[in-house]
Amino acid sequence: MAHGKNQRLRFKRRRNGQTDYRRRMKLLRGGNLRAVVRVSNTQVICQLVEFGMEGDKILDSISGQTLVDNYKWPSDASRKSIPASYLVGFSLGKRAVDAGHKEAILDIGLAASSTGNRVFAALKGMIDAGLELPHGESVLPSDDRINGVHINDNIAKSVATTKKAIEGAKK
């Protein structure tokens, strides 16, 4: 922490470990939309965000609760698991493509980028929906994990029914 008259105080969001401004500037310089993925304690949230000088503008937002409310996801199932993350990303991708957005870049914030995690499951959902995002195939989770086979068969059936409901829904 900076103390003294010759020390420069860092921005509050940097001091609190909430924003990496160097990474944020790299994302903003491209001028593309950002597909923001955040995992909270209870659910995953995906947003399509556009930069503006007065502040970021959220064009669309989907959360794990939206799966339960609108797309037949079981209410007792996790809203932040890998299958739920995939479906939230798939839903955001479908809505973005329907709104005329073709490409974006992934913004994971300060989340760890380990291979096959929930953030990359949401990325795979967006890609499967038709949104173009730069990525490497090696980071995406396997199809068994996305379909929920590693959890149980009921989740695998729920993934299929929810995906059909998302495909059939209109914005």
C-alpha cells in the first residue's frame, strides 16, 4: 500500500483485487463486444457487454436462475455446474446471434483459467450457439462433462431438454 507524499495511490478496484486494468485495456483496445463470464457462489452469469466512455453497456445478460425460470432446468440442480454453465453460455450465444451480433471476445476477469473449468464450459456453449470467439480447443471441457454424465443420468436428460427449450425460444 502506498504511503507518503511521493507515493501514488492505486485505484480502489485494483487495491481490492477486483480489476486488472492492464488486462482490461487489452480487451478494450480491440473494439469488439466482450462476452463476460462470472461464477458466483450460487450461479453462473454471462453477459454481452459493449464499452462506452460513460460506462460499460450490458446488451444482454443470462444467469443460472434464468435457466430455472425460463428453460425447464430443474430447480434442485446446481446453477453453477459445468452443464449449467454450458447452457447459460448457449442461451447467451443464441440471443446474441438472434440480435445480430456475430463475434465477441471472452472476458473471464480475475478467474483462474484452468483447462475445462466452468468459464470454458460457458465459452463452448457460446461457440455451439454460433457466436464467434477466439479460443483454443484444448481448454474446452469434454462432451461427457458438458452433458453431465459425470454427475448422473437425470442431469444428462435435463441438459438435453433445456437445450431444446433454448433452441425453441424466441427473444
